[in-house]
Amino acid sequence: MNWVVGGMVPVSEPFSNIISNQLKGLGFKKKNRNWYFENDEVILVANLQKSSYGSQYYLNGGVYLRELGNEIFPKEYRCHIRFRLTSLLSGEEVERADIVFNLEDRGVSQQQREEAVVDFMKSVFVPELQRYSTKDQIISSLRKGSTKRYFVHRDVVGFLG
């Protein structure tokens, strides 16, 4: 296992266990850096993405509509609706998330980092992802304009009206 110099955070998957612990009890199954929850209408995807340019990580969410495709384990970038944790936040919370998910920022202890990730998962990320658990919820969100900060594939808009 590789370790961050001067710390005890494994470089390979520093946030994976925290995210798994939050999603496991909700019925999500882990595959690589993705967690999947499925029902008859959708597959919800939580994705941990590492930056190519440093030790920054991103938490992404995706909704894959089964009627629009036949993938079993869609990658987040193949989902019909996609968002990043920071798109759900504003102001200081975006800055906080950027610091927490950046392993190069030494101003945050491992315990503070873990507590913040759990907080983001419980208070923001999971509730938002669960808002898209059914076709009716997706239609309602689209009509209300709740998805304006998200990527919504044009097939979804055409399909759902």
C-alpha cells in the first residue's frame, strides 16, 4: 500500500471506505470507484474520481434510466443525468469541499477530513441522488428546473417530455 508522505492516508483509495460505509446500508454495491443502486427504473451511481493533475478527488453522482439503455454497471460519465458534489453546494461549502477532497491540503487532519466527507454524504450528496430514484421524481425535478446545474442528456428531456 502506498502512503502519503508524512501521513497515514492510503494514496490508492483514501475516501473509498468512508463512502462505502455511507452507501452500503442504503443498498449500494461497490465496483471499482463506483457504487451502484438499482431498481426497475433507474441505476443510481456514486463515483469517486481522482484528478489527473494532483491529489484532488471529486464525488460525482449519476442517474441511468433503464428505458434509455441496457448497461448493467454504467460508468458515471455514461449516465443520463450527472452532477458533482460541488454543483450542489454554494460559497464557503464549495471551498470546504475543495479542501476536504484535496489530499495535498495539510491543514485538515484525517479525522476532520473523514467527518466532513460523512457530513457531505449524509446532508447533501445521498439525499440529492435519492431524489432521482424513480421516473416520476425525475420528471418532477426536470419540470421544476431542479436540474439546471447538472448535465442532463438530451435523450432524457425528449423521453420524459
